Amino acid sequence: MGCTKRDVFLIPTERQKQLYEKLVKKALTLGLSKEDAQTIAYHVDKLSSIIINSYINTKGTNVCKT
């Protein structure tokens, strides 16, 4: 069965949570505030969603197999 764009990112996986935390830590290491680091991580996550959804739309829904 295929999936829709929304299905891909409705529930964050453990890996997505780890990547988010890693990105926040990197931003904090660079001296950004926690709020700025979280904002950057949020926008990177949204951009990655757009890229993945674009790929799914290009390749068709059979990219997602459940």
C-alpha cells in the first residue's frame, strides 16, 4: 500500500528526534541561543520534509511501502 505526503511525517521517528537533537546541539556549539537553535532545527526539518515529499511525488506513491 502506498502513502501520502502527510503519512511520512505525522509521527516523528526516533531517528528524526535524534537528528533534531543533533542539529540543536550543533547550533548551540556555534554559540546560538537555545531558541535560535530550535528554530533552525525546525526549519531544517520542514525543508527536509519538502524535499522528501517532492521525491515521493516525482517517483510515485509506491516509494512508501508499509
